[in-house]
Amino acid sequence: MLKNLKWLGAAFEAFLGIPILGGLFIIGMGYSPLGFMFFYHLVVLILSFSRHDRFSYGAVVGLTASVLGFIPIVGMLLHWAASISLAVDAATTRRESRLDQKDSYDDPF
């Protein structure tokens, strides 16, 4: 699930990083996509800590892109960086979580 959320976040960030189209979408929606993506990346970061005991660099770059995304050129570059880092993070995330792993000892009862 977390791996899919990271891939989806990478796709969203790639769309928002398209030079004219992404900017027009963000401005046309009243900057609400930046707020949505901030909470999206926050949820991914929390899930990454709770399910995998792992820090998600892609989510942190995404949070930074959401906060500074209103600055025209800087926002576009940050959305690109977030998209790339989320894709790398998703590619290196394992499918199973620590919650899915069974205990290593055999319970005799």
C-alpha cells in the first residue's frame, strides 16, 4: 500500500511540475492542490514511520515543495525534485511492512 502511495505521489508531483500546465492548475484551483499535497505527503511520512520504521525522503521533499510551491520557478523545480525522490523512494520500498512479518520464534501453544 505504501509503495503505491509513493508512486501515486510521484505522478501527482510530476504533473504539478509541468512548466505551464502545472502552474495554471495550481493557480486556477486557488493553490488548494498545494494544501492537498502537503497533507498527502504528511500521511505518507507517518505511514512510512509506523509501518516500515523508515524515514521517507521523498515525502519530506514533497512537504517542502508543497510549502514553497507558490514561488514560480522554485516551485516547479521542487515539484520535479519531489517527483524524482518519491519515485526512487517507491522503487526502494519493500512490499511487506514490519506489521506483516511474523515473530521469529515458534510459540509452542
